[in-house]
Amino acid sequence: MADAHEAWSVLLDDLEAAANRSEQVAPSAAGPWVAPELGPIPEALVDRARRVLTAQLAAAEYLEGRRDEAARHLAALRVVPQDEGAGISVYLDVTG
């Protein structure tokens, strides 16, 4: 039983660390995460697992916000006329 508790503790450490660094690290190119087969989570770790889930959900919400912000910036850049090198001034209406 102690082995299962230790294995789950290590897994929760890894998941929590990944959620906490979501602002700093790009998603892994390794592919989707695959849950290890550890059996049922020990009762003593259920509350911690819930806290880790809360941290993961907060990280996902943060990343979705960053993605949406980047999409808005890209959309704004797409409306800026491209200078074709004609030597004419190009102005962007930022007020309306």
C-alpha cells in the first residue's frame, strides 16, 4: 500500500509542477499524456488530487485566455495594409 501511495504522490507532484509552470513552458511535443496504471488513488491523496485538478483547470483557463489574446492580435495585424514598396504613406485608423 505504501508503494501505491508513493507512486501516486510522485504522479501528483509531476502534475502539479506542470500546472504551475504552464505560464512559462510551451506544450510538450511528445504527444498526449497517458495516465500510468497505478490502480485506485489512496484515500489519503484524494483531497490533494482535487487541488491538483483545480490548479490544472486554472492553468487551462489562463492558457485559453493567452490563446484568445494572441488570436485577437493576429486578427488586428491582418487588417493592417501591406506596404507594397510604392513609397506611399500607410495609415492605420486606431480610433474606429
